[in-house]
Amino acid sequence: MEKILLSGDEAVARGAWEAGCLVAAAYPGTPSTEILETIAEHYREIDSRWTANEKVALEVAGGACIGGVRALAAMKHVGLNVAADPLLTLAYTGVRGGLVVVSADDPGCHSSQNEQDNRHYAVLSKILMLEPADSQECLDFTKVAFELSERFDTPVLLRLTTRVCHSKALVRVGGRGEAPVKPYEREVRKYAMLPAFARLRHVEVEARLKALEEFASHSAFNRIEWGQDKKVGLIASGVAYQHAREAFGDGVS
């Protein structure tokens, strides 16, 4: 299998392409900007576009997914504040084609006005979140995010951080998969979130949470790496995993 040098952002773009994504929308902002730049330059099969703001980007991707294609919306962490309205509503409606929402957080304020932990948005909206720790996981998690989105009828939040976005590593890449376009079906009760319909969808959201809990409890992405010392264990996700491995090596689990 071919290996190429990719940043985390470039790997997300590649993962979207390999997953058969057909629409990508974004509003620029470091550390997320290179995702759409890479898609636009290298993966022309994807209809990519910059939008007026992050809310519009998510609405473009959300509309595409309801129309039956796989779609991605990308933004930096503060942009998810702007896009919170459609995010929480799409969490209720669910999807038709897979929908991946990338939030690139910026711990340390390298290029931002604040620090946010946007993992809390996954809790708030009751959706699935994946948090890659390196470029390989950026590609792999993006691909599986589309599959899980369709399997569990949910948007999936892909949470990155600055060092993951901009660090480069060798990544195993594959070819483009074809995700069949699902025919559009008019489902008013599913997609028109009037109060009467939203209350019915809330039941579906809670059932989905239980199914996601069961999935997470047995997912290969949540793994144990036994070290020399089984008395001391560290629990980490995302870039914090890399810092822990660098600091402690194989001395702890």
C-alpha cells in the first residue's frame, strides 16, 4: 500500500475523497483552512466551495446529505459557535448520506481569540465524535465517520487540534471508494423540525445515544496499550495521547 507524507488537514481531505464524499463546504480559519484547500486542488470529484460563514457551510453540507450524498463541513473551533444552530437541528433530523463536521480546535491560542474544547458540542448535540491523534487516524477516522454517520443516522463531529492539523506523517492511502447516491425521499416528519415532529425525533435521538454507547464500548478505536507497568495507566485521546507517549514511553499502560 502506498504511503505519502500528509498533514492532518491533508489527511482529512484524502479521507473524504477515499470515502466517496461528493460535497465539501467550509469557511476559512486556521487550523482548518488546508482541508478545503486540499480538496479543491487535488480532489476535483468533490464539489467544494467556500461559504459566507460556518453556518452556511454546514447548511450546504447538511442539505447535500439530506439529498443523499456524502458531505463534509470544515471550520475552526470558534466557527462551530456560528454553526451551532444547524448542528443541533441536524442532530435531531439525522442524515441520509453521511455527514461529517470537522472542528479544528486551537489549544494555546496559536491563531485564535480564545480556547474552546469543542468536544462539549458532541455532548450538547448528542452526536458521535471521533478524535484522531495523528495523520493516519485523520484519514482513517474521516472514512469511518461517513460510515458511522449513515449507520447511526447522525452527523459525526471530527475533532482536531492545531498540532494534529499541521503535523506531517507518512500515511497509508488507498483509492477512491464509490458511495451510491441515495434517492431523495420526502420525509416531513424526519426533516421538518416543527415542535410536533421534533418531540418525536427526540425519542430517536435518545435511542441513538444508547446504540452509540454500545458501539463505543466495543469499538476498536478505543484500545488498551499495555506497558511495562500495569499498575499505572493513562487515559488520553487526540494529541494528548502523543504527548503522553512522548513523556512516559512504554513505562506505563
